[in-house]
Amino acid sequence: MRARHRDGTGAHPRRERCADDGAHTNAPAIGCPERGKKAIHPVASTSSAGERALQGPEFGLNEWLVDEQYERYLHDPESVDEKWRDFFVARASATGWREPTGTPSPNRNAREAALKAVRVNALIHAHRARGHLAAHTDPLAAVAPVAAHAELDVAAFGLSEEDLDEEFVVDGFAGRDTMTLRAVLDVLRASYRGTVGAEYMHIQAVEERRWVQERIEAPAPPPDRADQLQILYRLGAAEAFETFLQTKYVGQKRYSLEGGESAIVLLDALLHRCVRRGMREAVIGMAHRGRLNVLANIVGKSYGSIFHEFEDAVDILSAQGTGDVKYHLGAEGTYHAPDGGSVAVSVVANPSHLEIAGPVAEGVVRAKQDLADGGGEAFPVLPVVVHGDAAFAGQGVVYETLNMSQLPGYRTGGTVHVVINNQLGFTTSPASGRSSTYATAVARTVEAPVFHVNADDPEAVVRIARLAFDYRQTFHKDVVIDLICYRRHGHSEVDDPSITQPGMYDRIDATPSVRTLYARALVGSGAIDERQAEGALRDYRERLERAFAETRALPGAGFRRPATPTGSGDDTAARVPTAITEAAARHVIASQTGQPADFTVHPRVLPQLRRRTTMLDAGTVDWATAETLAIGSLLMEGVPVRLAGQDSRRGTFGQRHAVLTDRRTGAEHTPLNGLGAGTADFTPYDSSLSEMAALAFEYGYSLERPDALVLWEAQFGDFANGAQSVVDEYVASSEQKWGERSGVTLLLPHGLEGQGPDHSSGRIERFLQLCAQGNMTVAVPTLPGNYFHLLRQQALTERRRPLVVFTPKSMLRLKEATSGLTDFTTGSFRPVLPDGAVDGAGVRRVLLCSGKVFYDLDAYRRNAGLRDTAIVRLERLYPFPDAELAAELARFPSDAEVRWVQEEAGNQGAWSFVRPHVERLAGRAPELTGRPPASAPAVGSARRHAAEQKELVEAAFR
């Protein structure tokens, strides 16, 4: 048994690691040869000059292992193997090393054996760490790469052919204590230099590395005949589907899987594993490459439905709006295992923005897992994300999503990532597309194991798919399968890739399909005969022909204009009661100071919480307290609330304090989860410093949880710029394209307050530009009570749509921006706030505005004693409040001047959007009072900002 160090880990507590050797294992490290330097590993401070002879050239890169064994030997000779003891005794006699008393006399043969044992273990470690570089994973290469061979040759470790049949201590390698060098090499070649290259030594956890080692180094069990037939059938189905479409729909884009048909075998093996494990469901996120094949052969979408889409005969408008191309559509189905059993499987819809479907799928999975009853599996839904090699390396959202994988608010129990590695982008080669050796290098940052597998070895593909699934189930971490294949056609079928990669496509043209190669191998081994090989393929083609003929026989659906929402689109929301009882309000507020007896609230936070308990009676409910009332009352009504964002638990501006941290112990307490039995869960999370993946995740979550209020908060409104693709492709248009209804709510702090071009504008204009067909709600509330009703309306309305709220910064603590108790116990959200401070008949100027500029205008009017100017607030910009604004404008004389006032520059803000609406309702063209058009949202000088704001407010009254 190996002795353990004093820290109890079994690892050397003082040994430094180099970048590539991973953490310490039973085998020695070989340093960092690619850096051209020798690793430095300090030994115990008791080392003498004689002991430092250990670090001579005799041991080279493996000196640390000898140092470690020697330190153990000095402490307790019985803690090291007998061959090590003999070696140190011999060395002590020759060099004067310190040696415990009573040790045996030197033995030269034992010394040589110990030296060679070190070298054999170094050889093993070299293969574990870098053997993947010599693996034969490229189906277009005739042989494995030779560049890495010299480093892995026995000669590099001071061994020779004379040592092949000598026995060495291997310390558990391949489940053995001793092995001949020949046997060691056989296992190493089979495990690390075959058609699978395993990267796992970067994983810090010893138990994870050992788990992978045991399975990689164990002999691969021979596949049974049933497995082989299933592989052949799946390959045949994948190939026949693509060739059928190629011949029937010449020139149409389909983003073929040809060259990577083993992806279907891989997914089949994963889902079969799901069935055997009793998983609840699998969710697949993927871009367009191979999507139609996956829908047909994995999800079970009917061939007729797919052919309808190619015929352009399917009436996609009957179910949703304007639709999308066939290789972007999602689907739900059931996977049926060949030996019985089934599991639900779905593919999420995706746009052409590569990799953005990944975090959406993760959000869907997290929501499904949150809805699970908690019995059986801890993470009963399997996320599978299928990537392209160029996108996996090139798209930053990949890392954002990987980084979220172990975070409390985003964890899904591990994702199986499948990279369909075509070894080519659109036309860009890997040498121009990435700086790393592998497209999957980013996965090492989260210590995910990476398995590179030759797609032309489908049995290895199945073996690795099962291994990846089992790793996920065991450690609940992400795992990556790099399926190295090729793309038989161009990026799309109308492209000629030989223009830019002539040599590569000469090799591809000369390469038989993986089904052909596998069928030949099975026939050659006697597993099947030629008749069986062709029979399954013929049957599958006949099924396709029948579906094709049936599709052609159906009449075309023709074109119908999609139904477009009319009016405000807010009729349903207007009928939803959002007021609460006084008792409910007081119960929620009481929770803010109802901490456990032994909980110490931070002294700077406690006064804020105590002030909240007085606000209802004082009529001074501020923004954060109104939000607390909205969330707490929803929880009491059984509506779950999820809040995620950058620093959202405390709040960017120190206003929310949704989660309290004990000043003494660091323990956490969430007041709103203490409202009593029968209430729903409040789950506030701080996100990573990400926008794109974070918002995409919340969007996905909201799709699966229409019962919940799902809030995503940007640290500042302009941070949403980093998620613009999610806003464009999902939030604004998913219902029109895919019929998906999301109730995700965006909270975007907005307001020009002298903080510079950034941290000022939430870019209202961009969201309003996307508004059409009743697709979302955009609001800029100025009263806490109105914000309260807006959130509750969003949560309680049956027809969900995204909500974008431009929330305040300075208004959070503005005394004028408060509400009283009756603002919560009566009424509902008001899209227009009338001006009750003036007599409508005497008004000669009407100022329309949104946001905090109202308080600047109102202060000026009060200070100037003006009674001829009305200030009307538009709290909702879309759907535009036609009826409410028309009613308010009707109070004023028809010749009263109408102006739109905004803080933003003339080419920004809401002006361009509201202008035609106001002109139509007022019967006259409104004027703009705002900052001049500018390329940046705000100036950089606080003094200049204040001067501009003063001028703007004064100009509104001239």
C-alpha cells in the first residue's frame, strides 16, 4: 500500500506543477518539454549537498519522483517499495546520501531496476498526458501523426529493446502491480495511440483522473453482434437520409452531415444510455450542421414533415408567425431504444448565430430539473450540445457557457458536448481559425475531459459516448467528445470547397463513407454477410421513397399572410388584478427584519431593512421595497420567482439585499423565503460577468417555466449590448419565427446622470426598433407603485411576452419617487400617468416624457410657479398606450403646444419611435426637446452633463 503524506492526500504537498503535467498521480511527471525547460520541484529543506545529487542528469525530467520517494524513505524506509529501498541503500554507499541505520548493503542490480522503473513510469505518464497527440484520430490521414512519436518512444526514456521482456513495478497501471515493458507498450498503444485520444491529465481532482484512467486503460470489451448491427443500421439511416435529400432536392441547402454520420451513432448511444439509466429526458442544442438528420433519426420527426418543408408546402404560418428555414426549427419527440424503453428528447430552435443555442438549451434543462419532483436522479434531464469545430474555438459564448456549468444558479449536472469536427470552417482552415492545437482547448479551463475520436471508427465512437455519459453521471461535470470527421460537401451543398481546400477534398473524394467502411469490416470479420449489409440500407431507402411519394401527392398549402396583432396588444393584461391586501403587504415587509435569532445582519444593511418596516405607514415606499412587495406577494400566491444578474442579490446600487450575509459567520439568509408554508420559491442568483450566455440561459429557462417570473438584470442597462444577439434572435422574434412564447423580463438600469458615455443609457431606441406585432412590452416606470403592478402583471398575465423594464439609478433613493400603501392595495399598472397638478383648460404647453427627466421638469415647474404647462408621463412605450394618451391629450386645448422631452440625444432614446404615434393622436407634429444628435450616449464630464441637463430642462419651458 502506498504511504500517504502528512496532509492525508497521498500527493506531495510541496511539489510544484508545470502547466501540462496535470496534478500529481501515481505515475511521475515528465515536465513541460514543449517549453524547452526542466520542471523545478523543491525537496525538503533538510536536503544536503550530497542529497542534491538526486537532481543530476541521470533522472532528467523525472527528478521530482526520485526526490519524493527519497523524502519518504528518510522518514520511514517501510513507506516505499522494496526496489526503492534497495536503490537508496546503493546510492547512499556510492554518494554519501543520508541513510537510516540498519539498512541493507548496496545492490547494483536493484539500483538499475529502480532507475528503469522510474523511466517506465515516466513513459506511462507521458502517454497519459500527451499520448493523444500521437493518436490516429483523423479519418483523412493514412497514419497517425509522427511529430509526437519521438517524445513517446522508449528511447526518450533511456529504455531499449533489451528491456522489453523485463518486469517492472507499474504501481497499478492497467490493474497490475508489475508488467513487462512489452506489455506496458501494448496497453499504452491500445489506450492512448489508437483511434481515441484522451485529454484528462489537466483535471485537478485525483479521483476523476483515476476514474478516466481505469476505463481508458482497461481492455475494450469486444462489441456484441447486436451493437454492431445497431451501429450499421444507424450509419445506414444517416447516410441514406442525406443522399436521398441530395438526389431529390438538388441545389437546396440542408447543411449535410455527410462525412460525420457517426454523430448519429454517438447520439444514439447517449440516448440509449439515458434509457438504461432511467433518465427523464434529453435536450439537444445544436446549430444547423446535421440538424435535419438528427431531427429525423434521433428525435423522430417524420420524414413527411421534413419533405414538406423542402417542398415549401407546409403551412408553417398556421401555427406561428412568419416562420423560419427548416434547419433552424426545433422539435420534440421520443427516442426508442432498440431493446425496448424510451426517453423524451427535444431539440431547441436556433438561429444562424453559431453557439447561441447552447446556453438556451442549458436554461431549458435547468428549468426542467427545477420542476422535477426530486426523486431518483439528482439531475434527471441530460443536456447535449452539438458544436462545430470552428465555432467551438471561435465563439466566446462557448466559454461563457462552460464557465456557468458549475455555478449555483446555472448548474445542470454536466453537459455532454459533441464537437462535429469537420477540420474546416466555412472556408477557413484551422491554422487561420484558432491558435490552439485542438478546437476543444477552451474546455480545459473547466477541467472537462476531452475525448478525440476518429469518426471512421464507429465502435470507438460508441465506447466513448458511453464513457462520457458515465462520467457525467458520476461527477456531474461537463465532458467533451471531439468527433473528428470531415465535410463531404461545402459549407452548404451549393458551395465548392475544393476552391480553397483542393488537397483536402481530393482525399475526401477518395474516402469511402463510414457506413461502407464499417460494412466491409463486418463482412470481412464474418459478423454479417453482404446480403445483411445491404438489406437494412435498402429497407430504409424504401421508407424514404414512400414518404417522399406521399408528400408529393399532397396539395400545396399555398401562402397565407400571418395574423398580426392589432391594437395595444394589452387587453388581457389590463384585466389581470394586481393589487394586494394590506395584510399581505405587511406580512411581506415583516420578513425583512425577521432573521433567525443567531443571525447578525451587517450594520450598514440593518438600518435599511428597518426603514422598510416603516414605509407603508409613512407613505414613502421606495423602489426596492416596492419590488420586494411584488416578489413577496407573488410567492404567497404560488408564483415562483427567479432573479439572476450581475450582483443582483445585493443590487448594483446597494438597494435590494435579497440575500443577507451574516456579519460574523458568512452564513446566508433569504428573507423572502421565510414567508411561511405553501409559498413558492424565490431563487436570486449572482451571475458570472456575462451577458450573452446569461441572458440566453434565462430565456431558455423562461420557455420551460411559464408559471414563474423570470428576471434577468444587467449591472447597467448598456451591458445588454453584450447580449444583443439574444435580444434580436430570441427575445424579440422567437414567437414570430418558431411560435415560442417567453415571459423573460429584462431589468436595465437607465438614466443620464453624469457617469459618462457608459453606464448611462440602456439603449431604449434599440429595443423600440424591434417592437412589432405585439412581440414584447417596453416600459419606463417612474413610481415604485407602478413598477410593483408591472411586475405582478407580467407574472400573472396568461399570455406571456418578454418585458423590458428600464429601471432607475438615482431615482432609487429620490424622495419624490415614492408610493403609499394604497398604491399597492388598489389600482393596476398605468401606462400613462396624467398630470393632476394643473387645470387642463389653462394649459398651453404639454410636455410628454418618460423616465427620471420628469422629476427634473416637475421641480423646475414648481420652482418657477408655472401653471400653464402639463407634464404627462408615458410609463409604457410599447405596446403604445393609444387610448390612455388620447384621453389625456383630450383634456387640453387643441392648440396647446406638444413637446417630447428626453435626456437622450435626438438620434437615441424614444423620440423616433413615439413621434408618429404622438402626431397621430395629437393631430399636430410634436417638437423635440433633448440633447443634439450624438454618436455617444453621454458626455464624459459630470460638470458638462449638469450644464447640459440644466439647459435641456429650461428649454422645455421656453
